[in-house]
Amino acid sequence: MCERTMAEYEEELCPTKEEKARQHQLLDTYYRKHHQIGLHTDVHQHPHVKEEEEEMWITQEKESLRKQEEADLTQFPLTVVSVKIEDKPPESSQLHHSPKGEDSEEEVSEFEDHISANSESVSDSEEDDEIEHQPFPKQRRVTGPCHQQPAPGPSSKQPAPGPSRQQPASGPEQASQHGASEEIWMSKNSEIEWSSRPRKEPPRMAATVIRMQPGPTWVAVTHTQDIKSSFELFIPDSIQEIILDCTNSEGRRVFGERWKEMDQIQLQAYFGVLILAGVFRSKGEPAESLWDAETGREIFRATMSLENFHIISRIIRFDHRDDRPARRQRDKLAAIRTVWDKWVHRLSLLYNPGPNVTIDKQLIPFRGRCPFRQYIPSKPAKYGIKIWAACDATSSYAWNLQVYTGKPDGGAPEKNQGMRVVLDMSQGLSGHNITCDNFFTSHKLGQELLKRKLTMVGTIRKNSSELPPQLLTSKNRPVKSSKFVYTADTSLVSYVPKKGKNMVLMSTRHGDGRICDQEHHKPEIILDYNATKGGVDNMDKLVMAYSCKQRTLRWPLVIFFDMLDISAYNAFVIWMALNPEWKRVKLQKRRLFLEDLGKALVRPQIERRKHIPGTPASAAMVRRIQEENAGALATQATKPQSAEPEVVNTSNKKKRCEVCRPKVDRKTQYTCIKCRKYICNTHTVKLCPSCVV
């Protein structure tokens, strides 16, 4: 227990008699100024006035001692202090001495400054003590528009990211050193804390380093010699052999002995006819009009007859019929799964996307019977097969695709489907930015992509539980205004394009609220989203312009038609990347590319065709192409040649002999030196050196 007297407190307040006399003199001057000069009274006061002033001074002295006692108790909460106050009036000589003139006014002003400084110091100490003992930080409210707040400097105090907690709805707290204030909002699910000011620079900047060179890969560069070879990068011999094997098996089952085995040249001719039909804008047009003698094109009749075209379209298959029921129980896409997986695997091997990748859905129009047909009213076709697509935002190259086969039979709908699709489609990417729409965008998806060194920009649905309710209000907000909120690595913006309507976007790529200085005053997040959102839609638009799709009731064939369209477009992207000067003065380069590709695919079939079509135009085309081929062969024959065999080993790759019957299944690695067909030793003709010349 500690007891202190009034004299000890006076000694602390006035250690010396000179300072004590100085304070009494200032106090006397202060009261004379306020009570005598204003009333125009004599300088000398009455005795009762002096006694009242003495009592007033003693009361103030007691109040200051009480405050000092409370401060000591706050600083030492475990110490109990009892104070004995002895009333000791000040000396009358010191209290009633009143100096005159300018010196007195200066001393009064000095005394007022001293009192104000003491009051400010006391209030500051009380405020610091209150903040020190407060368990949770107060809410900081923004005083102006969010987009006008400057970015915090290195000395600004930012709240450290911690566990999410419910913040009070009010209670503004001024931010230090900047004069601006901050407001904390909680999401609807009370799991995410959003701040009106940007946090520290997030670690997402390291995610923008792309380790792959955008453009065609080394495989595409080394295997592209002409337009036809660029298309064969996507439909190689391995895929064509699977289609030929399954198609011939189905043909023998349907036609028996009347079936004539289809080879690779005939299959490529079928592809070429489909591509040429798309070039001539005949999507949905009956095949009879293409082969018509008056309204059709001569190249269709010169390639094959209309009957053969219908037979191939009817018989073509992509899997074997025998084990299909067992595979269909596990996989709804069993009818074309093998060909689809091999084709999708080659898409990412031939081209590296740029810094921005777009992920969206594509709807293939189809109204036939299909176990996973979808209805999307916002699409022009409304009914069809939905495909998830990941495309380069600049070139619209289809980099990855996935067919949506619906929910499992008898199973529950898939949860977080958008997040799962984006993570699947972005496999193999690093340092890229993913642009997606409100079906996919979520805060949880952005965090998962940051773990893979990927950023995300996209629109988000307003009913998402990850958004703060205060950001969704658009009432009384000016048009073309923006409001930003942030976490440590995510930014949200609410933009009002017109009165009463706002749009919300989320980004893990942008760290501050930059706004364009043009007339629309759009945020940088919206400008980047608009520049990169159209990768999939642009690809779908270009593919539909020259589509090879034909009318059919078989959904596997519909998917294969889409594969041909996308393969032709991707081949065009690679060809133009390797040959930027090709057809430079032409405007419709893709149409010219498809026309040359279709003609290159049907030409071998026309060269070997024996039956001349009946129409004069088609017959003239067949004779002209065959004469050109014969002239080329004659030119090669007239050149001096050394003794060479009739067969040559072109590679170590073995294929089935094209002369033997399919049942024999004899493999060989030798090809003919003229037509390049694979032939075995049984069908090889040997000549002497003189006969070769």
C-alpha cells in the first residue's frame, strides 16, 4: 500500500518555487484578462472575488490530481493507491499579482497553448491505450469512391490476412499516414474478407512467366511440307487405320462378299469431298444437289459417284460393334472414344498457346437420339452435343477439348462442375491467364489456379456466396462508375454500364483498380476480359462458316464432322504461322486454304479412277488430271536412273499389304517406288537393270 500526500504531488507538479510562482502568475493573468478587462472594472478585485478564484484553482488542482491517479491505476492495474489531499491555498501575493501591458497578453497565450498541449497529450495517450487493449480491429469506412483511392505505399498499415471473421457493419476507423479510410466487407458465406483498399502486392506476378514458346511446336514445324501434310498432323495414319479397320468390318457385315475393301486413298477422298462441300457453303444441303449435272460441281462427280458417297457415309465406323455394349455401360462416348482421345492428344503436341487462354463451351447442333444431348436456350441451335473447349485467345487454336456426357446414370449431378472443367482443360499450362465466363469463375477456382502458376479473369454470378452484398447494389450509383474490393491475391470490380445495372468481374491477375481514361471509364479488368473472352466463340464462328457437316441421325458421325472442321482450322493456323507470306494479297485466305486442301485430298482418287463420269465437265476434269499425272510419271521415267528395285524400304514402320486380302493380314515395310503403296514380297516384281531404264 502506497500513500502520497498533497505536498508530494505538488512537488511533482512544481519541483521548484520559481516554476510554482510562474504558474500562479500565468493563472492570475488569465483570469484578469477574462473577468476584468471584458467587464471594464478596476484592476483591484474585491476580497470575495479573490476567495472564489482560490476555490476554483483548488478545484482544478484536485481534478488534475484525480486524472493523474487514474492514469497511474491504468498503468499499474495491480497497485492500489490511496491519496491524502491536504487543502493548501496558494499564496495571495502570487495569486493576485497581475502584470500589465503586452507581456501579460503573451504570457496568457503561452498558458493557453500549454493547457491545449497537455489536453492533446492526454487524449492521445487515452486513445493509444484504447487501441492497445482492443481485441479486434475496428471497421474502416471509405470516405470517397473506391476507384479514386490511391494505392497504398510501403509505409501504410495493412491488415494482415488471417482467418475470416464477421466484421461489424459500422464503426469507421481512420487509416494511418494516408488520410484515406478503409472498409472491410464480409462475403455472404462469411468466409472471405474483402477490403476496399488493395493489399500488398500478391505473389501472382511470378505466375505470368510462360515457359513454352507460343506457336507451332517442333513436331509441327518438321512435319509440315505442304497444305495436305499440315492437315495430316491432326488426322494421322494411326487414326485413319482405326477408321478403315472398323469401317471395313462393318462393310463386310452389311454387304458380305459384295463389299469392296476401302483403302486410305478412298478415305482421304471422302474427307476431301466433305471439306469441299463446306467450302461451297453447302452445309445442310442435300448431297444430290452437289452431284447434280447442272447445279452441282464437277469435282464431286469426278472424285466418286453419289452412290459410293452414300455408302461410305452409311458404313463408316469408329469402333468395333462386337464389344460396344460392354464399353457403353462404362462410357457413353464408347462409339468414338478411341479416335477422339488420340485426336485430342495431338492438339496440344502441335501448338503452344499464347499468354491468354479462353475456356468456354461449344454446342454442336444435333436433334437426333443421343444419351447426352443438351438443351441450351441461349445458343442458336438450342439442342446439341456440348463440348468444353480451351482455345488460344489470339489465334483461336483449339488446344484442348472434352465432350460433356452428362451425369452418370442414376447418379447425382456433379458439384463444382465449372471448377473441375477449368482444372482439367488447363492441364499442362504454366504462366498463362485463364479467361472464363460466370459459369466457371469462383474465388476457390482462382486460388487453385494460382497454385498452378495460372491467373484468372472472368465474370462472376451475382448470386455467388463469395461476394459481399455491399458490392452488388447499383441504386443511386452514377453511370460508368466502378467500385473495387480486394483480398491478398484477388480483385473484384462492380461496374455500372447504365442506370440500374451493374456487372461484377473477378481477377487474380490485377492488383489495383486501374481505370481507362477514355469516355467509357472502364476498369482495366473489363478491358482485358473483353480482349481475351472470344477465343472459343471465334473458333466456333469460323468453323461454322465453312463447315463440312452433313445431315445424319448418328451422333458419332456428328462429332467426327466437328473433328474434321477443327482439324482443318488448326491446320490453317499452323500453316499461316509457318508461311506468313502465303496469299498475302488475298482476303479470304482460309477459304483458299480449304479449297486447296480438299483438292489435294481428292486428287489421288481421281488419278487412279478407271470409270469416267458421264457429265462432260467431270469427264474433262478426270482426263486432265490423269494426263497431268501421266506426264509427270513420263518425265520421271525419261530421266537416267540407276539400277533400283521396284520396292524401297522407306521406314521401319510396318503396315498391311494393300494388295493382299484383309483376311491374310500380312505386314510389310516395303512400298512401291511409283505409287508408294505397301506391298509384300509375294506381290513384288523384280526387274533387271536394263529393264528398269
